[in-house]
Amino acid sequence: MVIYPLNRAVKNLIVFLSFTLSSFLGLAQEEAVQPEKVDKPERPAFQSGWLIDNPTGVINTKGTFQFDIQHRFGVIDFGNRDLLGMWGTANIRLAFSYAVSDRVTLGYGTMKASRMQDFNLKFGLLEQTRSGSVPLSIAYYGNVAIDARESEFFPKSSNRYAYFNQLIFTRRFNRLISIQVAPSYSHYNLVPEELDNSQFAVAFGGKVSVSDKTAILLDYSQPLGENSDNPGLSLGIEISTGLHAFQVFVGNYNGILPQRNYVLNGNKLSDSDFLIGFNINRLWNF
């Protein structure tokens, strides 16, 4: 059998194909071991755990201790010269919470009005991503509140309890604008006869940043059903740093606890029952 030498062109073609195939296989192997890019979560839409009268979807990182001071002065009455409500009946709540994980915070608060003591939970269900693959964040906030006044106020001990449940849908559009929508359900075991024990509502809120540390806040709360003619409206300014947020605002809610605002609020927008309030939010990381 006679073996003829290969033509030079055929040899060159074989060398070229061999080099191309080896390069392709090497590139494929490199791509196979290359780690996938992580889709990072979006920065928090809000700086504080509160958007004036409603909780935000902000979930603190694990090990964060949060302390809140929430204060509402009396209704402004220019005729009585009450110094913009500061000499009127005020309400105040002191509270703290601790992030047991990156998704869950547990808290406790005590309030002047009706001596309400509340135990609360915030849980992160979904987190907005920077790529937009997840377009918004969803969180749950709930509390159980106990009226600690003397026993003659209550026919039964179970009458002391009030409850609040809320889903918070939040979106950070850019570094300037963030919006949240929050449907809720409130319930009091005991209320005056003219009121309903339960109340559905939806809150709309937003933030417009005017600088890295300063933002304008808007919070609107709309009860549904028979109490729909008694909404809440607040407008304020927030000054914040990494571990501190201070909000000062004008609004018509003085209950501080959401269920108290939705079920028992007596200050009406139609009567211009406005008051001045402030929230202070302080964080410590351990």
C-alpha cells in the first residue's frame, strides 16, 4: 500500500481547525467555571422604620438595635393661644426593636394614651433588586397592643387587646423618589358603641430627597367602609444620617399606634384638626 504525502493546503487547514477547536474548548471551560454575577438588593427606599404615622418596609440588618421616640403635641388652636398646640394634651411613645435576622425584627413599645403596651413584629417577604428583576419590596408589620389602665374600664380582661396587621409594598424608583402602599386591618376587642371593632384601610406614602440627608415626606391614610370620611394626612421633613433619623411634621393623627389612628382618631381633616409631631429613630449595630 502506498501512502501519498498530504497536500500543504490540507495540512494548514488541519492545523487551523485544531487550534480553533482547542481555543473554543478552553473558552467554554473558562465560562463554565466563571461564577454567576449576584443580583444585589436595592438600597433601602426609606431611612427610618416610620413614615410619619405608618411603618415602612425597612428591615434592619441582623444585630441592629432600634430606639424610637414618637411625640404628638395637642391640636393647634390659634384662638386659645396654645403655642401651636404645645400647651395642649400630648401623646408620646417610646419603643425599641431588635433585628434577630436580616429579615425579622421584634419590638416593644409603651405609649401615654390609654397606657398602651405593644409587642410588634416586622418580617421581610421580598426584596427589590438593583437589576429590576424584582421590582419592589414587600414586608409584613403586625402588633398586639394591651390597654394597661385600671380594670374598671373593662368588663373582661380580653377587652384590653387591640391588633394591627399590614402588608407594605415599597419601591425605590431612584435616589430621589420612593413610594409605598400599605393595606391594613385593625381590630379592637372593645370600642364605644358608635364605632366598629374592625377597620380596613390603605396608606399611601412617599419620600422626595432634596439632598443626601434631607427629604420631604408625605403620608396619607385612608380608612375604608363607614369610617372613610375620616382619613389622615401628614406632611413633613426628615433629616437623616446613617444611624439617626429625625422627622418633624404637621398632620391630624395623634394615636401613634396605627390601629388607634384608624379606629379611634377624633381629629378630622374637614375641621382642620392639625397638630405638630416628631419622630426620632436611632440605631445601634452590635
